[in-house]
Amino acid sequence: MIIDLHVHTKPRSACSHIAPEELLAEAARLGLDGICLTEHHGLWDRAELSRLAGKSGISLFTGNEVTTDQGDVIVFAYSGHVPEVIPLADLQSAVAAAGGFMIAAHPLRGFKVFGIGQLKLTAAQAARRKMFQYVDAVEIRNGRLNEEENKMAEEVAVSRGLRGVAGSDAHRIDEIGKWVTILERTVKDEAGLIEELRAGRYRIGTAR
């Protein structure tokens, strides 16, 4: 099951230029089986997702991208209120209690700037960021990051013993499917998705 784990649509994510209907058409053209709508600080209602998916053949899942004091995380299976900026430790406690799942989103975006002046930042140094204490997985392939940033994220995930996943982080139609997570099994909801991610029954690929 080919899923893009990280996609934003307008108007729910102000930074996105993708209309939901456009997204479905492009996903079908690319041969995707599922899309995770990970809007900024907002969840899609299940009934809304069903109406949107219609007869497209594309499975839609909902999550959200949350800004924390340690960086952005993608959250699945948690519907509690989340303030605009939340301590990651607090979010992790709430998500874990709900049986949810958290992914460090583009954790090393612009990593040459983080730790200003440390242009030779190593994976070992990056891995000491507090963020990696709290997440369940790391986005090691993000469609909006360069190869070096993605490679560094992968090295950090390996060093921390965390699973690596992939998503496009699409904000434009031509970004959809740039990186995808390919599940070994078909899932119908967020609980099933989480089960497969936890078990590591997937591989990373691209639909472009």
C-alpha cells in the first residue's frame, strides 16, 4: 500500500497551494493508494474524509503537524486540543496515553544553520537533540529537504534506534508522492497505519 504520509492542503494549511480535489486526482495519476492529510494544528473529521474520498479509490487518513518547543512533529490518532506551541514532553504524554504515534518532521531542515557556526555538525551531535527522546519515528525522507539533510536525518534515526519513514511534505501539486512509505499490508484507518509503522512492515520509495 503506497502512502504519502505528509501532505498539506488549502485552506486548512495556509501555506499550501493544493486543493483537496486536486490532490486526489494527482494521487490517482501517480498510483498512490493512500494519503495522510497532516494539516498544521488541525484534524479532518472522519465524515469529511469519507465524503472527500468518495469513489476515488484513495484511502485518506488524518493527522496533524504540531509545532512544539523542540520542533515540528506529525501526530496520528490524537484528537485532543493542542495549543499553537506546546512542550514536546507534554504532547508525548498525551499522545502516548491515547495510543497515538509521533514522527519527527523534517528534523534537520536547514541543519547547517541550527547551532550557528557549526557547519560541520555531525549526526552524533544532531542526535543529542531532545526531540528524539520523545518521538516514535523520524522522517528520514522529506520531499522538501535536500539529500544531505535527509541523509543526516537517517543517520540520526539509526543512531537513536528509531524507525525512519518518508513523506512528501507536499505544499504544491508537483510535490505529491516525491517520497512515500510503502506498507506491506493494506490498512483502513489510523490505528492500522500505526500498527504497521510500529512493526516496521514497510519500505521507503518514491512515486515520481
